[in-house]
Amino acid sequence: MSTETVKTYLRPIDREGLLKFAAAGRENPERKGINKVHTVMQGQYRSWSFVGIHNPVVVDEPLHLFGENTAPAPGEIVLSALGGCLAVGITAVATYRQIRLSRLEVFLEADIGNTAAWGAGGAERKPEQMGFQNIRVKVIVEGEGSAEEMDDIVKTANYFSPVANTMRNPIPFSIERVDAA
């Protein structure tokens, strides 16, 4: 009796479409898209963020921060966005290099500071002393490539990740109160 190991692969993306998208980026490197989100507070710390035609992204705070713990906290949503972006990048780089993936998992954790209590009477803090102070990411990626190829795919995806770079680099940020229409 012979035993045969059957390996399954993750659903691939459209490589030809990826190559056309990359070519468009080379032709117009300054091109930008716009992401839009509309957030509506539901009560306590629970909010719904509407993104296009999708179900709302629900955000809450844990009980020890006076939320209801019905959904992930804002920082966890940010880490989810980073994990999703890194996974997209790893998939894109592997697809570009024609390496099929059989497993991809991203584990993220971050140290977060909020001793200022959102500005509601907590510790005197400066912006750089609040929020994520350290982010740690570990990736399991398996497929047709060698360990060295997989390491380079992860490194490349991290380097070019829009969300990782948003978190690493200072960007212009504005906020203003407006009257309801």
C-alpha cells in the first residue's frame, strides 16, 4: 500500500491582473486612491464604521475600559488592518514570483499606551507617548518556495505594505468639527 501526501494551495489571485496593476503603477507612480469610512457611535464605546457596501465594522472597548466588549477594540482593528495588508502583500509577491502558497498566517501584537485616558483627565502625555509603542509581527508562510524565498517574500511585502508604511511614517493628519448637513 502506498501513501501519497496531497498538498492543497490557497486560492490564487489573478496574476495577469496583478501584472497590469503593477504596470499602471510604473506608468503613473504618483497615482493615489481614496479610502472612505463613515463611523457612527451607537452608545457607550460601541461604533459602526461603514465602508462601501459592506456590513459595518463594529468596534467596542473591553469592560476594563468601560466598553461592553461586544467587538474588537480600535487598536485591535488597526492590527487587523495591518495583518490583512501584510497578507495581501505576501500573496501578491508570491503570485508575482509564481510561488504557490499552501499556508499563510500572520500573528500581531502591540504594546499600547493610553494613560492619558483619551484626554479625559489622565496622565499628561505627548502624542508620541500614546498609542502603539511597539508592534511585533510573526508570519507563518508555506508553499513551493524555499525558506530563503519565503523570508524574502515576507521582507518585500513588509517593505511595500501601505498600512505598515502608514504606521511607520509620519503623515499629514487633520481633524475638524463640522455642522451636520
